[in-house]
Amino acid sequence: MTKPLNGIKIIDFTHVQAGPACTQMLAWFGADVIKVERPGSGDVTRSQLRDIPNVDALYFTMLNSNKRSLTLDTKNQAGKEVLEKLIKVSDVMVENFGPGALDRMGFTWERIQELNPKMILASVKGFSDGHHYEDLKVYENVAQCAGGAASTTGWWKGEHSEPTISSAALGDSNTGMHLAIGILTAIIGRQQTGKGQKVAVSMQDSVLNLCRVKMRDQQRLDRLGYLEEYPQFPHEKFTDVVPRGGNAGGGGQPGWILKCKGHETDPNAYIYFTVQGHAWEPICDALGKPEWKTDPAYTTPKARQPHIMDIFATIENWLKDKTKYEAVDILRKFDIPCAPVLSMKELLNDESLRKSGSIVEVQHKERGSYFTVGSPIKFSDLKPEITGSPLLGEHSDEVLAELGYTKDQIATMHAMKAV
């Protein structure tokens, strides 16, 4: 199958998660992604959190499928020459080194442009250039805190009222997805101008972009002094910052996570239930509460808000003899927004997700069969084929041969430990 990014060659100088997530997605869509790694060790995630001794960890395999691996010592002159040749024939270089690392390697932006004026240099950063924290080392949870997510997540009172990190990769994979958009935009721009450019995405900015509704709420709070869709309203006072909202909906529609049958032994026997205004009468019908349709204390969102937690308690009582799946099957017939709280085990074994390609089974040369996340983007005329991640240096000789090196030259480079 011809893929949209066929013919696009990408030098992948990234490691861990944000950059590899970006380049992996581009590889799914047809780009030739050459992952450049340090000889002997490679990406640190190859050995992190291993479940099989001496085999690439799932941490690596699930972020580096469909790529080729080239080991290269860029401190070695022969290694530098290989990189120069690779830059000349490539379209994009993606990196997430610390500030100044490429310059110290001898590959400044000016040098890269000399080698290939059409090159797009894409970078993952912790903070944007010029930010007063631009030299700060950033990881997933650091980004979540710096981008506003942690301050608005969790409980607002009680023993565990501290800011809370999300387990979703808001700082890492999310940044990679933003960078992929930037790269594709730069490629389209190059078609118009003939020139490459630098593209950068900071982890702080990527988290902030997902928190725009909380920035919305901060400005509303500054003006009004309260936020009526938060569970603190109207019984508690607001400070001057957006509060943590527990399991509140956050979008103007009250919502909460409610216990279902079996919650005593199953930590995920819950559903999320949303009280949307237009769905209020169907909610009353589903719960067997027809009197709520005409009671002035329930007929409008403003009337319901003062006792919204009592309403959720009533719904939870209705749920106590129903599993989360039974409850959702009933509620969806009434067009009520809800969902079961699904565990990773349930998602991994979900037939619908496997059928759609959202979860795929992949073969690996050493690991054997494993499951990974497939493309979240669905096309009418493209079904990405997910292949196993490369072994360390698996394609070094192949890439060198494509660059014009002879077998003897390649053997010499191996002897010099340049590759």
C-alpha cells in the first residue's frame, strides 16, 4: 500500500518517549525513520523496566515500531561524516537533546542548513526558548506541574488535597503528537517555499494547550469570584486560583465517578455519569424519578447545582445492584453520556479495539509476540501496518550501504567503533 509519507526520510535522534512517540507515528504513515543510537547501549528505554532478561523492554518496543536502527558514534570523525551524508539526503531531523548538545556535536542550525537547505529540524524542549526555566531538565511529571495540569487535578480538601499527577502522558506522548503536527506543517510549508525551518515544541506548552479550559476558568474566576459548575459551588468559598475539582466534569456539565456493583472487590467497578441539561428528562426516566421532571428544585442546572452531590448519591444508589457494563447498557438507551471505568487489562483484551487497530499484536525478533497501541487516527484509504521495533544497530550496514559505503568501508567503520 502506498502511504502518504513514503519518500520522507527522518533522522530520529530522540530517546525515551516524547520524540519516539512523534517519529513512530510518522513511521506508521510511511516515513523512513532511521533511529540513530549510541553503539553498545542505544536508547535508555531498551533496558528500562524489562520483563524479559536481555531483551528490549516493552518501554522501547511500544515507542519505536516501524523504524530502522543505526548505531553511530558522533564523537568519532568517521561517525560525523556518516551523519553529514545522512543529513544531505534526509528531510527531517528530530531531536530531544539538552540545550546546546547539537552545537557541541558540531551540527549547529547553520551547519545543517549548509548541508541541506531543505532540512527541517524538529526539537522537543522542556520550556520554550527564552523561558526563564529553559535550562531546566524536564520529565513527564515536571511538565504536568509546569503546564498547569497538576494544580487543577485531584481533591480540593481533606488529607489528600495536594496537586495530583495524571498517569496519562500529558508531558511526553502529548508533546510528541504536537511535534508531529509541526513537522507535517513544515513539510507542507517547504513545498511552497523550498526551504526547511526549525520546529520546536515545549513540554510545558503542550500540557498548557490541553489545559486551556482551566485557563478559561481562571479568567472567569477573576471576573466572577466563583465557578458555578465546580462542586465547591455554592457551599464553599473560592480562592483566587482555579481549584481542584475532584471528578467534576469541567466543561459546564456536572459529572462524577459513581460506584457500581462489585466495587468492594473490583477497584474499577465504577462508571462516569454526566448530568447534561438536555438529557435531564431521560435521566429521570432511566432512574425511575418522574417527579424530578417538574420539581422546581431539579428542573434547571442552576436549581440542581446546590444539591448535585445528593443527586449523584441517588444515582449511585440506583447503580448498587448493577455492574458497570449493565448500567451503561441501560443508560445508553436513554442517550445519557456515561462510560465504564476500564482497566488496562480490559482495554488490552477489548475486541472492538483490536478489530479497529487501536490495539495490535506485533512480532518481535527476540521478544516474540506482544501487544501495543496502534494508530489512534483512522483513515478511509489507509490502514497503518505496525511492525516490530528494530534491534540495536539492526540496520546500520543497510543504511551505510544506501549512503554509498562499500563493504570494506563498513567493516573498517565497525573496527573503529564508529558504528
